[in-house]
Amino acid sequence: MNRRTLELLLGPMRAVRRAGLLWAGSVAALVVMTVAFWPAFKGSTSMYDLINQMPQGVVQAFGLQDLGTPAGYLRGNLYAFLLPLLFAGAGIGFANSLTASEEDAGRFEILLAQPVSHRAVFLGRAAAVYAWVGLLTLVTAVVQLACDPVVGLSIGLDRLASTLVLCGLLGLFHAGLALAIAGFRARPSTVLGVGLFVAVAGCNMASLFPISEPLKPLAHLSPWDWALAGDPLVNPTEAWRYAVLAVPAVGLTLLGIFLFSRRDVRAA
């Protein structure tokens, strides 16, 4: 890898370094605070009684079943909604900052005046997005594993790894969508709006549609269902769940690179 190619990757990574560190710090703090309350939940009976009085469909929708077990506690408080949403938001935000926002501000014109291709520029930014989402996933794993023994929370390493990988791939899926939109048109508001809408809509489909019999089959159209419906903190994850998230993520990213290479860069 020559110096120019390396800079096409490292430059974008440095450009969102502050945002990446803020995302990592926020996720780490969320994990620490959530795990710290495990002893209180573990010994509480009133919380279980309250949950048992709720309709079973609601309990399933919000991932509150078995809240007294380590897997149920982590699912209900972290891995059913909060962390997947944060990963999706981070992926969309990184993609938007490094592509549509940069082009909208006119900084791509200066970069493309150098002897580099449109494809190489966009590919370097896409790789930086993937790298930051990967680092965010790694930070989450390290903090989780460091905190669990302190409060006596025991969860299988393989189950935790599967869940984190699926959350990371879910983030990359939404990042890929954002990159595809940015490749088509450099409108930061459009990239953010569509990306976040798809993330929230997918979350709602996977969690709320199963409550309704007519809508239940449509829940399987959601990437959230592909990633988390198998309850990876409890059950072994089928290989197809990884593939059905990774393949579209890469495909959407390649589409964004292709679309960007076929159009003129937007002037500031």
C-alpha cells in the first residue's frame, strides 16, 4: 500500500476522530452504567412481578422476558434497542460526515484536483466508516467484558461476541445505505433523514409488528429481525444472519462508489 492510498484511508479516519471518540465514550459509559445496576435487578422481586403483569406480547416486543437472568437483563437494557440504534446512528453519521457533508461543503473539489480517482476517494471514506464502526464494536466488547466480573454478571463469550457482531453488522447495513444515498446525491439532510428513518422504522417493525397477527409476517422484512430475532444472547446464531446483513452492506457501499464515480462532484 503506497503513501497516497494509505492517506485516502487515514485522512478520513482522522477527520471524524473526535466524533468517533465521542461515540465510543458514550457507548462505553452506557455499558458501564447498565452493568452497574445488575446486582439490584438480580435480587429484586418487585420488578419481576411488574413485568409478569404486562401482556406477553408487550414483554416480547421490548425484550423484557427473563430480565432476572444475565442474558435477559443485557437484552432488555442494552442489546434489544439501545446499542443497535446507537450503532446504526453512528454508521449513518460517519458516512454522512465523510461523504455528503464533505462534498456539500466543497472540500471534495480540492481533493479531486489531486491525481486520485473518484472511486478511490469514496472507497477510502467508506473504509474509514467501516473501521470506525468496527472500533466502536470492539470498544463495546472490551468494556462489557471488563465490567461483567466486577458485578458478577456471567454471560457466554460466544453469545456476547455473536450479539456484538450482529449489532456491528446492523450498523454497517445502515452505513451502507447512507453511502449509497450519498453516492447518488450529496444532500446531507437527505442522507441523515432517510438513513435514520429506515433505522427507526426497522426497529419498530421488528419489535411492534409481531404483536399484531396481520402485521407479524412483515416483521421479517426488517434488518433488525434478521439480526436479533434469533435471540443471540441465548441461542447460537445461524450463519445466514451474518450474511444477510453483511452482503447488503457491502452491496450498498459498492453501489455508492459506483454512483459517485458516474456523476460530477457538487460545487460549493
